Amino acid sequence: MNASFDIIVFGAIFTLLHGIEQITGRARRTKIDYLTAIVMADVALILYNHAIMATGGLQKQLSLIFYLTSIYAIGPLNYLYYYSLLHNTLTISIHLLSHLLPASVIFCIELMYYLLPAHVKENIISSIYSQHINVFSILLFSGGILFVLYQLYFIYQCSKVFNDVKIRKGLYLTLILELINITTPLPILLWLTTKKSHYYAIAGYMTIAVIVILFLTNRRFPLLFHRIADAIRNKKYERNYLSNINKEYLHHQLLNIMKHEKLYLDPEINLESLSYKLNITPHQLSQFLNEYCNMRFNHFVNQYRIEEAKHILAKHPDANIISVAYHVGFNSKSTFNKIFKQYTGKTPSSFKEDYKNSHH
């Protein structure tokens, strides 16, 4: 093995751990967290296979680990992630699952390959390295095109809100990441024509760069992609979805549900579930919150959560802060602390101390 193999495998392990952290580093997890973990696991598998290809390992071990399947799956999995952000929910449907159909077909093909005798595999691998056009190259090229098309779809969505100055810096970063993503298949295309393994190493390095930038971005700006998704959703509301809605009655109904049913305590609450309660569409609810309440859905829910937290901390000043955070619907203490300070100007700990001092 060489340095390229070690670096790319390290990147694969880092990616896999980043995915595992999405579902183990939080007390309460959402469907999007699990989807993120699956995406990261698929990228880790791609990277590991790139490490093998970068060192000519295919000719020695005669097999990769569901490489083509992971290539065909990454585009649709990214699409599911984009879809869940844009719709603020992830409801699995036949339409969404159909995007994974090509990957399922490729999975069956690769499974049949693994069952072949060793000498047949040797002949197939030999043809891969001796011929420019073969089944592997055709499938790999097609998978790369599919991946690029899904990335272009996301860029198209982002282009709709490029004039929004509030998220422009985030869009620049997103477009840089997408540019790297879209050009990642190019080194692999060069490998198909030259069979020089260092092109696979370049593809691996490019993918690692995307993952590292994503990791750092999520730590510094954890809501960046949610804000972009909010902007894209809001763009759709240039049409008036509320023309036949009694706004005053809807407002009264909304406040009544939040006050008495306390849906904000549910960490899984989303536009779809709340709009179902109100017997309107998610688009109508989102437009109503934006135009008549001057806030996004998350802000609307968080204001109730913070008021509930303030009430608990005032009534029970010795309450454990992380328990309060989970009780009012937050998934982590850090998010709770950040949002609590945004709404009150104080951390939960400071709020407790100030309340204690003022009542002694």
C-alpha cells in the first residue's frame, strides 16, 4: 500500500465516523439525521473503493465492495436529503423510492458478479484494463452522469434564490462544494481512458475535501442548508396560496392548538404535521407564518419552546438544563443554549441564577 491508499482510507473512516455521529451524538434523532448517516456511509464506501483503485488493488483482489451500487446510490440519496430540507419533512413514498431503482438493479448485477468463479472474474478484470469500452466502463460512466444530474438539480434550486443577500455567502460556499462534486467524475473519466491509477487518487482527494469542508461548515454554521432551503421554499410563495383562507380564523386556530396541545414539545414537529392539524397544506402554513407572523416555521416553534423553558426554570430553578432542553423539544443542549440566548439575551444557566437572586 502507499500514501494515497492511507490518506483516502483515513478520509473514508473520517466520513463514516461523521455519519455515525449524526445518530449517536444526539439524544433525540430525526429522519434527516438517519438519512445524513446513510449518505456519509455511502460516501465512505466510495472512498474506500477509490483507495483500492488508486493503488491498482482491483487487479489483485478481483473485486470492489459494491462500488457501482454506491456510485448509483449517492445521487438519489443526496436528492432525498435535498427533498427533506425543501419540504421540511421526509415522508417515504413510491416516488422517492423510485430514484433508488437504478442502484437496486446495479446491486443485483454486482451481487451476481461476486458469485462468479475466480477465473471468470480474472477475465472480466483483464478486459477492464485492456479495453476502453466494456460493461464496467459503461456502467461507471452512466453512474457518473446520473450523479452529476442530481447535483445540477440542487444547483438549479439554489439559483432561484441567488439574489437573496441574507444567504448569498452560504450560497457561494454551497456552489463551490457542488463545483467540486460535479468535477469529481472527471479524474475517473481520465482513468477510463488511460488506466493510470493516480487519477483515482485525485478523485478521492476531491471527495475528502468536500467532506472536510462540510464538516467544518456544519460546526460553524449548523443551520446554513436549512436557511437555503427556507429561502427556496419562500420563493415558491410568490403565488398566493392564502387567497381563500380566513387569516384571522387560521391565526386563532393556530395559537389555540399551540397553547392547549403544546405540539412544540414534540422534537419531530414539522410543517406537514402542524398543517395537517390545521387542515391546510404545508405551503399555506409556511406562507402564513412568513407573511402574517413574520417568522419561519422554526422560529415560530422555538419561541414557544423557549417560553416553556423559561417557565420551567423559573418554577424549578434546580432543574437540570439538559433535561429541560429535551423536554421542550430540542435535540441537544448546545442548540438549546444558543437559541435560548438568542431569545432572552442570557444562557439558561444565567437565567436561572438571575431568577434565583431576584427572588431572594
